[in-house]
Amino acid sequence: MTLRLAIAGAEGRMGAALIRAAHASADARVVGATERPGSAALGQDAGVLAGLHKPLGVTVLASCADAAANADAWIDFTTPDATIAALKALKGVRAAIIGTTGFNTAEHQDVIRTAAQRFAVVRSGNFSLGVAMLAALTRIAAARLGPDWDIEITEAHHRHKVDAPSGTALMLGEAAAQGRAAPLERLELPARDGVTGPRPSGGIGFSVIRGGGIVGEHDVAFAAEREVLRLSHQALDRAVFADGALEAARWAVNQPPGLYAMDDVLGLKA
């Protein structure tokens, strides 16, 4: 069966990477693509926009519903407001793969949960298969190592990234908090600046680096008095996120409506 995909944000870095990955795949085909209203990409061929050697015959549209009219799955790595609008508009798809980060309102969460009652939604701060494994290992380490082991999550991304900490860093923080059987809101340490005093026991800290063209680097350090354990992942090419999103779409179109994560896709649920 050919997996029919509609890609949001065709002009963006991830949108273009998703189009290229689908085109290179033997079992996927792009049937729709969108860009924001007013974009110069509207009306262009999605394949040409993504740098393919020949047109795909898929015109970039502003309407999410129209772009996804013949799609099995919607893949969205755009902005919170754009993704929320798309989830409200989508009809007929069997799955939505959401790589957008920065959802920070109760309304955002409500819309995502409502959409998951109509079709399968796979939401993740990072679709790299390696990062999914990193999160699983982080959860295990946090569960096995006691509160005397301080947890510090460091992430680095390109200068254009607008949210911090990254969705991936927060996902790793959630994994660590799950390992310690407590909500991240209770364990997360505030950003450090000035005289902060001693570090409280059992907390989870975050450090952020922004610069150049860094694709994505994440490091989880477990620091005790006499030793330090580090778990890390480095993305070398944005295509790893597109490959993981396609893998999630292949899995999700065969699932009942619900809200899923990459742990579900890869069978890593504890």
C-alpha cells in the first residue's frame, strides 16, 4: 500500500526534508503540501520547492483541508498556532504526525486531545529514532539512580530556533521525571543567573546553546559526587527527523484514534 502524505510548511527546512524523504521512499507519496497565507511558495510545485530534479505535480496550497483531502496522514513541523489551526480543519485523514514544539496553552492541549479522538496523533519533540532510544535510556537511568544523582540536560541548536529549551530537551526532562515518579513541573530547576545558591537535591536542570547551523545536540548528565554518567545524541542531518516522521506515519495509519508518542511507535513503553 502506498502511504499518501500531506506535508505542512513545504517551504521550511523540515517541510522540504519531509518531501524529499517521501519522494525517496518506496512506499510513500506526497499528495498535498501547504504554506502560510501570503507565502511566495503558494502555487509552486512542492517537488521543485524541495529541490527535487523534477516536479511532483503537487501544488502548494494555503488550505490544510484541501491539501489533505486525499491524504492518509498529515505531517506538521510548523508553528503552534498553524498546527492547531490544521488539526481543527483536517478531515478524512487517518493520522497526524506532529513535530511542532512550543505548545504552551491549555487551549493547545485541548485541541490536540480533541483531534486524537478523530484520528491517531503521534506527537513528539523529536522524531529521531536515536532520540527515542535516548529518552528510554534516560527514563531507566533516572529510575535506577537515586536523587543524589543530579540530572542536567544540555541542548544545542541553530541560531534560528525560537523556542528554548527545545521540545526534545523537554521530552528528555519528562522521561527523567517519569523515572523519578514525579511531574517535571515539580522537579524542573529554574534557569540559573546570578547568585543561585546550592543546587537542590533531585532536581532536573536545563542548559541551552544557540549558534550557527547546529542541527541538534542533546546530552543528559547524571552527576554524583564521585562519577558522572552521560547519555548523548547528535543529529548530523535533518533527514533523520523526516525518516522518523515517515516511520511514525506508517505505524499510525493502522492505529485507532488516540494520542501516541515515539515510544509507542517503537514499542519502548515501560
